[in-house]
Amino acid sequence: MRDQLRAPKPLSLTAIDPRDTLGLAKDEAVLERSRRRLAELHQLLWAENARAVLVVLQGIDTSGKDGTIRHVMTGLNPQGCTVTPFRPPSEHEADHDFLWRAHAAVPGKGEIGIFNRSHYEDLVVPRLAGTLDDGAFDRRARQINDFERLLVESGTAVLKVFLHISKEEQRERLQERLDDPTKNWKFSPGDLEVRRRWDEYWRAFERAIDRTNTDAAPWLIVPADRKWARNLAVSRVLEETLEGMGMAWPPPRFDPRAYKVE
């Protein structure tokens, strides 16, 4: 699944169908089995206490970052799983380099860390605000590559997922937030500004992904119009990532045969 989803170079988001089901079948039982397997692998990661996993979720508003976390990560042990939302930087955060708050939130050994948005906001948002020209943009992208390579070489697998939805699907999801009183709180008038500049956002995301799509930390493009396919795809790639780490249960520091519980 990871190879199937890897972002091509150069990337054209319009060439990727956001309604693609990736050959998957809609089956809640399959997702539940994957959740159980993820829980087992997370327990192994926690016990081994040698490596970590960082899941970076990026996507335009309503692409399903919260829903992915809720449906895919629900079985993970809260002791070893952290979710960090990246909102506009505070005054204190803005006084540091743009990666400072990201580095402070990376998972420790044995943990799975999830970035709901991420350090990539510091590429796309200032780009759209006109405060990051080509040179500054590419410089930040190189710094991100160095940061992620440091994580990988230190034992943290970096799984970067871009949730790809269509403009029409976003329209339906935003309208649902307006029509459903229980979802009004999720709507922001600023979302309409993003829709107005849709093509600009897409170009900024494409540039960001192209500049940071490395062998150490490749980008995966997950079609996200169909929520069930999105959830299955992310679950599969996280499962593949953990299984590919070659983890093993730690050996005991004593001879178990020498003890008996009376």
C-alpha cells in the first residue's frame, strides 16, 4: 500500500482521483482487524522501547485529519500515543525557529506521535500570505528534510500522509457543518477564503510535497473523498510501517525459570 500511495515526482494533485478506493472494499470488519493488529504492534513498539513512529497528517480543511485519528488510532494505548495539533504559533513559539515546536513534540522511544497538521503549515500558510518567497520556501524545505532525516537516523519512522479531497466534497462537508447544529462549532468563515484560493493552496501543497518527498521520509497521497477508503488506507500503511521495523520482544533481564509465583 505504501508504494501504491507514494507521491510521484513531480506531483500533480489534479491527476490523482480523490474518490479512488485503491482496490479496497468497504468492510468495517477489515478495519477492526487492522485496529487490533495496530494495538498489538504498538504494544511491541512500547515494550521494545528502542524506536518511535511519527505520523504527519496534512490536508486542506475538512479533509478528515480528526476523523482519521478517531477511526484508525482508537485502539492504540494512550500511554504511548500523543496527538499534537498545530495551530497558529503563539507569541512564545514565534520567538523561536519554525521547527522548534515540532521538535519538542516528536515521540519518544516506544511511542507513536501524531501531528494533526504539522511543521508543513509553516511552509504553506506563509506562502499563501506572501511572506515566503521561492528562496525562503526552498530553504525551509531543506531544513525540514534535515530535521526529518535526523529523526529517521535516530530511530523514528516518519509517515507523512496528505489527505486528498475534491473541492466538491469539501463543499458538501462545509455545508453539513452549517446545516447540523452539532457541527456548527467546526465551521469557520475562514474556510471560505481557503475555497476561494483553492488553486493557490493546491500549488503551495504541491511545491511543499515535491521539495520534501525524500527517500528517508516519503509523502503518501491518500484519496479522502470516501472516508472508509481513507481510514483503511491509513490503517494499512501504519500497519506496514510498524511491521517493517523488524521489532522484537525484549529479552528478560533474569532467568524466568528461576522464579515461581506462589
